[in-house]
Amino acid sequence: MFDFSEEELTRYSRHILLKDVGVEGQEKIRQAKVLVVGAGGLGAPVSMYLAAAGVGTIGIVDGDVVDLSNLQRQIIHTTADVDKPKVESAKETMQAINPHVNVVTYQDFLRADNAKDIVSDYDFIVDGTDNFPVKFLINDACVMAGKPFSHGGILRFEGQTFTHIPGHTCYRCIFKTPPPANAVPTCSQAGVLGAIAGMLGTIQAAETLKYITGVGELLVDKLLTFNAKTMDFRKINVKRHDACPICGKNPTVTELIDYEQGTCDLASHQK
């Protein structure tokens, strides 16, 4: 027997009307615990949609504060939030959307010494970060803990995402090691069209809800890429590699690593 109030039944009525979700699926959403790493461009739409959907517990990890330059794409924050910790600004917005959700904040950056403890409390992890060292850290922590996660990355006019579940393709199966310094610029160096964050973040939110409810086909063993200039979407089959350094037969990555974030000479990427 489900104990949704009349207010909750009205709030979630469009989910409940879906025959693939229903009250049972909404209860799964209410019982779920999702961790969002990053309260920026990707984490903003992900967190807002998960809160609106009624995910029972949502954790947010981010040690940064809101900067004016964030507001072009990080829609969970407002001008009044500048200089406020991002996790606090995000929590306020999420609970304004849905007071029924429990938002757990971690005003810190994910590191090798805290990642395992943080991810262990959650059913699903969303990578909303903008740098390679943390993306590899999220992958490694989730693989070691047997946790599913959604990867997302954006730059300029492009985005990419895939979903990992234990036993299937992980981030290192596709990208073995972090790129060397000066190889790839970040959004703060090369720019990003603000709406791209929303496009990819909502896809990640949908993947999260699909995983929780068991509805549909996840982006497992598939890398989805898109270019907003042409609106071309491409789904690429990827596979788990036996030689993967963390999920392969003989893993060489056996502990979490804090890789250094290499700086990039932007001029070399504008020629």
C-alpha cells in the first residue's frame, strides 16, 4: 500500500498516468537516493528535474561558489546567489520546486580520500563535472563500489553521455587515461553554448529516472554524442574491454587517484 498524500498524487499525476511508471514507479523514485557531482551546467538541470520528479534523497557535491559567469547556463542559481556556495543555492531551488525531497549537501570537492564514502550512500551517481581528473575519479569510485552512473561532458556546441552499470562499459574502457596537459580545453577556456548544458543534463536526468523505474533502454554500452550546430545526434556502440585498467580481467588501477588538472593553451585550439 502506497501512502502518497493527495497533494503528492496531484504533483506526480503525469508520472502516475504513464503505464510504464504508475504509482509503483513513483514509489521507486521516492525511495531512490541519487548523488549529483557538480552543481554547475549539467548538475543544475539534472538536480532540478530529479527534484521535480520526486527523487527521495538527492546528494549534491560541489565546493565552489556561484560566479556571475555561471549564470549563462547554470540555471539552478540566480543573480542573488552570486558568491553563495553552489550546493546551498541548489538546495534552496530544489526544495522550492519540491519540498518533499531530502537534499544532502557536500560543500567540498570530490577527492580520492572522500569519494568512496560519499558514493557508497547512493543508488545512482550523476557525473555533472567539467574536468577530466574528477570524471576518472567518479568512474573509478563507482566501478570499485559497484555503483551505476551517468557520464556527461559538454564543450562549445557538443555533448556526450553514456550510462554505466556494473559489468558493462566504463569510462576507462572508452578513455583509458586522462588527456595530457594542453590537449583539451575546458568550458571556462573554450566556451560553451548555455543551452547545451540543458540538453545534455535533461538526458542524464532521464537516464537516471529510467534506471530507477526500470523503464526503457539505457545508454549502456552506447555513447550518445550530439552537435547542436547541426542538431546531429549519433549513438556509437562501445564495449567493455578485458584490458581495461579498472574493470578488466587484470586491473592495474586498484586505488583512487587524484589526477592533476592540466592547463591548456587555448590559442592552440583556435587555429
